[in-house]
Amino acid sequence: QVCYYQALEDVYTRFCDVMSSGDMFGLKDYGVDTAKDTYFCFHAPYNKLVQKSFGRLCFLDARRRFHCNSATAADNEEDDELKPYLTKPLEETYTDKTLEKILKNKSSTMFHEKMKDANYAGQWIGNTYTGSVFFGLASLIDRLGGGDGGDLSVGKSIVMFSYGSGALASMYRLQVRETTASKHAKFSIPKMSSTLQLTQRLESRQKVAANELDLALNTRAEMHHVGAPYTPVYPTEGRLLPGTYYLKEIDGQWRRFYERISVDADVPVVKEEDVPLAPLSVLEKN
């Protein structure tokens, strides 16, 4: 957790310096509280860490205000609760539970406005590791990019924070632009949102018994014992979403062959919870 904080704070400090200086951006005193029309997408191991980390950005903004103009900062009522922490070394603040609670309360409204939709899908499925920050971007586009009335409209910005297990981190800014040619129309935000249908797909998932995973893992283990050639025993028809690629067979030379569910196929109908996913041949063995 501390490593995540340190990586985020380092790139955020550098990012704000770039955004606040020069002719390219020139956004004076850039920070989460002054970044209007901006959403944030973080690498998200779990939602609680993301929310606490967003609070840390608000803390860095307060410290920057204090160090840039201590007289003004001292009169800033919004920072009153933070005054005891504004001059402390950062490393002494990472495990302070009182500060953590203050930051959570102070940043809750902005977090809801700027990060809730990017975190929505991740709360459904958990950590996707390498794809986490881009899954957050997909969630944001799906939730706010629909149609002409979508909130993720031309001119809005998205700040992306990518993190690599303490080794590397980066922060950069994306901006929604108008598509300039008909050939680019398929990459518009409304088009991506309608194609993703991420919320709808997540809500259409089927709840199954926990032992279904045991059965699937046993089947995979048996495949390794049997060897090639091999044909998967689990059915695909009526189980996979349109456009899904799946393994059809492994031949005698261990070459893998894939096929794809037609993009025009019907969306699988959610079955009752007591209907097993495993085929009869698997159930009989277990």
C-alpha cells in the first residue's frame, strides 16, 4: 500500500508541474480540486485503496498550497483539519489512520464525481492486474459515453494512472476530441460505449455454484494427463457471448485451433442457479 502511495504521489507531483507550467497547458495551480471537466482512472488492485489514494492527491494539493503561499494556506478554512500534517515528512503520514479518515471525508464528493464510474466495473470483477487501468477506462466510457447526452463529451479529460507493482508508474492525460473524418467515426466515444455494453454484460452474468470451478480445474488437469490430440468437453453453444473466441481442439502436434462465436449470435439466456455448467461426462467422473 505504501509503495502504491509513493508511486502515485511521485508521478502526480511531476504531472501537476507539467500541467501548471509552459504554454502547452498553462493550468495554474493544477490539482484534483481545480481540474474541471476531468475524470480519473487508476490502476485498481481494490476499490478501497483507490479511494484512499485519491484522498492522498487532495492532501498533496493542500501541501502544495501551503508551501507555495503559507500565509494564504493558513487562512484557508478547507485545510484547517490538515494543518498538523502539512509540514510533516510524507513518510510519517502513510500509516496515520486519523489523517486517512480526514482525507476520505474531505475527498468523498470529488471521488464520487471523478472516479465512481471508472471504478464501477472493477468492483464487479476485482483486480484485472495488467489491464486494470484500461478496464477502468472502458468502465468510464461505458457509463458516461452513451449518445449525444453522455457526460464524457468533447473537451472532457481523463487522467490515467498506471502502476506496475512498485517498479514503474506513469500518469498521463487523455482528452475527448471530435472525430475529424467519417473513417474515424467508429472510434468516437458514443460508438465505443454502445459497442462495449459493459454494464449490461456484467449484469447478465450467471451466478453458479462454487464447485463449478473445481470441476473445471479438474477437467483441465485431466486434459494435461490425456495429452494431445484433445477436444474440449465443455459446450460453447448458448454459453459464450457473441464474438467470443474459444479453443476448438488441440491436434496431435499440440497445435491449438480456435473458432469464434458469431457476432450475430443470440446473447446466452441466464439459466437457473441450480442448473450445472459442467457437462454430464464431467459430472459422472466427479
